[in-house]
Amino acid sequence: IFSRFGNEEGRLPHAWPKMSQTARERRVRASDAQPPDNLSSLRHLREKIATQIDSPKVKSARNGSNSMQSTASPRSTMQSVKEQPIGGLADEDYIKRRQNAVKNLARDVEIQLEAIQKLVGRARQTIEELAHSARILKNQQALTMARIDQRTKKPSQEQVQDAFQEALVAEREFLRDAIQKVNAHVSKGPAVLEPVEAVIAEIIAVRLTLHMDRKGYTQELLNKSQDLEQKTIQYCRECQKDKRKIMDQMERTRASTNSTIKTVLNQMLSARLLMESEIKETIMILAEAQKQLARKEKEVARIKSNPEEMMKEGKPIPKQYETFNERHANIMKKLRAKIRGAAYTGTAGRRLDVLFMRFDKDKSGELDEDELRMAFRRTLKVPKDVITDADIHALCIMLDGDGSGSVSIREMVEFLGSDVNLESLEKECQSLREHVHQLNQAKDQIMEDMRSKTLAWQCDVAVSKLSLKLSLPSIAQKQQDQTPR
């Protein structure tokens, strides 16, 4: 104390006097018992100045000082000063601890601020990716709806609920639910980010006044930001999980639909080719049947035009057959019976045109009387008692309409009509005619069916080629554009 305030005379000593340790202790105890003179001097000067100043603050300070002097002894005052010295070790330790606490808090604030700002950027990117996925889903939905609408243009009898239609309907339902789910996440984003951004603003504001915080407000703000950070992280995880799940499901659904399209188109193409083959074969058979029917009808007409048939039915005989009588009819009957008994085998069976062509030496397609007689006698083995030479002469005259002295082989064959039963032939013609009519109706029906299936196939081919050109920038391009400078 003396080294700080001076000795009893009020002068500062130049050096401590030499004294023993016991004397020093007694001197210190004595100084503790009574206040130093310089403190008395300080109070005396203060009183003089206070009497000259008329101020409420000075008066209150004087009253407080007098009350303290009256209630507190010099020893208690010095003890309080000694217990709480100004600028002591306790203050220095407190200041250091306070500075370290503020420094650590500032570091935590910076770390949390940087983390939560990055999280906000990540959340915004997640929302943008969700919005991009929603646009992709909407474009795919528009494509699916366009395909369904295109299929309604098929013929009415081909508008059935096939595997292709079921796949398109399932894809439409999935896309509708997926778009609703993604839009729900996108709509929830602002509600998640708004309190986080408000906390960021508060952290930025409180960062400059950390040394003035005495109530722990900054720590409460950090705890609040950490809670919001966990909620935002959970939101981002849910969004990413649902987005991956939805996009993977969309790819699988689209792949399934495309596979179903290919399968249905292949089936329709196979059915179309089979129908074309059946129609071609049917047309070929119909053409052959119609030719056969025409030949049989011609054969029936030819047989009915024979003089013996006309005589049997009582119809008038043509002029060229005026000489034909009952005897000639019997001769023709015997001749036909003899022809039926002729042994002609092979792929052609009994054919008179082949027989008569053997005796046509000049290959003119006609036979004179001698050649016709030779065919009857040598090949058909017809004796004279069955058909005489006069009968053969009369037959040649009857069949020689132009008087050239020869008979056409074709006319001879048609006139003889070998091995033909008129009643059976008429039944065959009637049956063949009915079958041809039924086959024509079936052919027309299958051709109409093929036309409708061809239109349906062409419609489905157009549906399979239908696609929407999406002009959406990729996420990578957007991230590249948003890279900080």
C-alpha cells in the first residue's frame, strides 16, 4: 500500500528502509488498522469541489459516500477492495474465458451457417430436380394419352381391350399418381425452406454481436437451426428416395408398354399374313372351282342338247339332227356302252379325244369317215352287227355340219359324251355351285376382316412410332449453369 500511495508524510519514498521481517509484518498490520492519509486527502479535496458544484448527481454521490462512511468502517472498506481488486487475476481469467467462449461460439456459428447454407442449396437443387422429373412425367403422360387417343381411330370392331390397351391404361394410372406425389413434394419445399432461410438471416445478424450475448440467445439459435437442418435433410432424403423410385418405375412401365406394343404388332402382323395367305389360296380354289363348275354346266348343257335327250324330253330336234331317229338313239346307246367298256387307263382315264387323236394323221383336229371307222373297229372293237358302216356314214353326215367330209374330234367327243350320267352331273353342279357361293361369302367376310385388321395394324404402328420431342434441359446442364463464379 505504501509503495502505491506513499508514506505518512504524503511523500513517495525513494527506497524501502532496511528493516527486519518482523518489523515489516507489524508495519503492514498497522497499515491495515487505519486508512492511509492520501485517501483522507482525496476525500477532503472531493468535498471541497462538491460544495462548489450544485448538481443532483454530485449530491446523491455525496450522500452515498457519507452513508458508506457512517456504516462501513475503514477496515471493512479496505477488505472489500482487497477481496475484489480491479484488474486482478480473477478478472483476467474471466476475460480470457469469455473471449475463448465467444471465439468458440463464433466458430460454431460459422460452421453451422456454412452447413445450413449448403443444405439450402441442396434442398433447392432437390426441388428443381423434382420439378424436372414432374415435367418428364407430364410429357410421358401426354405421350400415353396421345397413344390412347390414336387407338380410338381404329375400326369399331377392332377397338377391343387387348394387352396393348391394358398396358397403356396402367401406364396412364401410374403417371397420374406419380405426378401427384412429385407435385406434393415440390409444394412442400417452400414450407420447409422458409424457416431455414429465416434462421440463416438471424444467424447472419447475430454473428456481429456475439460478444454482447449474455443470455445464450445465440446457442438457442444454433440449436434451432440444427433441428431445422435435420428436418430439411429428412425432406431431401424422402424426395430423392421417392424420385428414384418413381423414375425407375416409369422406366420399367415404359419398357413394359413398348414390349407389349412389339408383341401385339407381331401378333397382328402374323394374323394379317396368315389371312392374306388364306385369301390367296381361297381365291385360287374359287377360280378353279368356278372353272370346273363352268365345265360341268357346259357338259350338262351339251348332254341336254343331244338329240336322244331332246327326243326323250319331247323337245324339238335341231335341223342338223333331222335324220336322227330311234334307231340312231339305240346305236348311240350301244356305242356309249362300248366306249365305257374300252380299257383306257392312266392319269387321264377314258378319254375319247386321246383315242381319236391317234388316228388324226395330219394333226388337223378332224377325222374323215375312214379314220373314224378305223377308230371304231380297231380300238373300240365295235363290230358291224352293232354299228354298221352305213350307221357310221350316217353319223359322219349328221356331225359334218359344213359338208367338208370330216368331223371335228371335239364335236365327236361332245356328241358321244362318254361315261356321263346327267342326273349325277346335275347334282354335282348344284353342290359345287352352293359350295362356291358359300366360299365366296366367307372370302368376302375374311377380306373385310383383313381390311379392318390392316387398318388396326397400321394404327398401332403409328402409335408405336408416336413420340413427343422433349425440349427439357438436363439436370447436368442446369447444374453447370448454376456453378458459382
